Amino acid sequence: MSQPHEGDNSTQRLPVIEQSPDPAAAAGAPGLDQSVSAADYDAVPVLAEGEGGKAGRFWSVRRIPAGLLALAVLAAAGLLLYDIAAVRAHRPAMRWRVGLADWLAEHPVDDVAVLAGAGAVALLGAWLIVLAVTPGLRGILPMRRESAAVRAGLDRAAAALVLRDRAMEVAGIQSVRVRMGRTRVVVRALSHFRELDDVRADLDAALGAGIRELGLAGPPGLAVHVSRPVRKG
């Protein structure tokens, strides 16, 4: 029930709809005055099946790794070719190649230093392969494509900020934290009045509509956690 104004500067409380007792609560289960709501809330899709066009992730150009690798290969290849050409011209080989050949002749394949160097080179090669086969740009979420000639993406931090603003519009919300992922959106909210389950239901509806309005290509799941703020003192 709503209470009447006591003055021009008083705050009017929001109307509360009385609900019939829950059968689970009547059986002894905890009621709606719990401190946390949806602690184990599973992520559910917010886009209907087949809604929106699929769009792949944006691929990073990898300019820095590609540039460093190209410079290293160019320097090593140029130095080796120069030394080979000098040997073919009956000039002594460079000291670094002679020293490397002598060192390899003195150390067998199972030497610790040789194995460590081979492991470092293998790790570097694996890192380069991962960079080559993964798209990168995890901070950009692909949006639905209405035209084959246009591709659009949404920054993950901007999407989280939009959903946070939508959540703050729900009555009873004191603060909200939104973690925006590619496949799941996790929302943790603090509510200082209203029943927690009612607040969570409103958050589900508001955030579900907000995610649909973002126009993302992939249907991310939505997980909402609502709790009471910790009382000081």
C-alpha cells in the first residue's frame, strides 16, 4: 500500500502489490526477505532462435608481432646470406658462426642448454601459431549484419555501461556491476528496498530488452545476482 504525502518535501513510497503466500514458503522454505536473490541463477538466452544474422568476430591485424617477426627474419637471413657469400668468395667466416659451430660441436643434443634453447624456440613458434589462428580483438563484440557490405562492432566496455544504465533505472537498485562477456552477461546488483525477487524479475526484463537493443550477433546469456548491501556497524 502507498502512503500519502506528509508534506511538500516528503518522499512518497512506491506502491507495493501484496502477493499470495508462496507454497514453498508455507512449507518452511526461506521467503522473499532473503539477503541474496539468484545466487545460482543460470544464464539464459535473451534472443529468440534464428533472430538476427550471424557475424564472425573481428580479426586483429597483429601489426606489432608481425613487424617484429619480419624484422628478425630479415636480419637473420641477411646476416647469414652475407656470411655465406663471404665464405664463397674465399674469405674467412664471421666469428659468431665459427663460435656457434664450435659450441654446438662441444655440446650434445641432450645438453641442458641445448634443450632450453630448443624449448624457447618451440614456445615462440607455438605463440606465433596461436596468434595466426585466433581472431583477437576480444574487446569488440560483433553486431548483427543487416547488409553483407557492412560490418559493425560494439565495444565491450560501452555495452556494459549501457546495460548498467538500464539496470539503474529499476526501482530499488542502489548499485550495479556488469561484466560483459562474449557469451554471458553477469550482473551483480545491490537493492536497498523492495523484495529481492521482484527486483531481480524487473532486472531480467530490463536487461533482456537492453541486450536485444544492442543488436549483437551472438545471443549472450544473462545471469542476475541481487543482494542487500552490507550494514555498517
